[in-house]
Amino acid sequence: MKRLTCEQAVQQFFAYLDRALSAEPLEALEAHMEACLDCCDKLRFSRQLDSFVKTRLPEATLPADLDARIRKALRG
């Protein structure tokens, strides 16, 4: 199994929260989370953000390119 860096783990958080990871990526993320308290804190924040957005915008249709724009902005 491939070991994840913190950056790789963080990039998978929302897929994890949406239960969209397949077996191998899920196992790698869970193994990383068992050993990394910093990423556990970041996942907790991501979970809160995900919940906040889903409760505030349950019917909203987001622009098709929003995901790509956010990822591009996060990469800097």
C-alpha cells in the first residue's frame, strides 16, 4: 500500500467524507490518519465545513467548474 503525504491526504478529504474513495485509496488515507494528528485536525475541520455547506446550500446548484477553480486556488 502506498503511503500518503499530508498534502495527498488532505486532497482526499472531501472524497472521503462523500464516501467516494475506492478500497486502496481509502485504506491509505485511513492508515495515514492513524499516524498523523495534524491531518486528523484538518479532517475534523473539513467535516465541519462540509456539514455547514450541506446544511446551508442543500438545493443550490454550483457552477460546473467550481471544484477545478478551488483546487487551482489551493495549489496557489
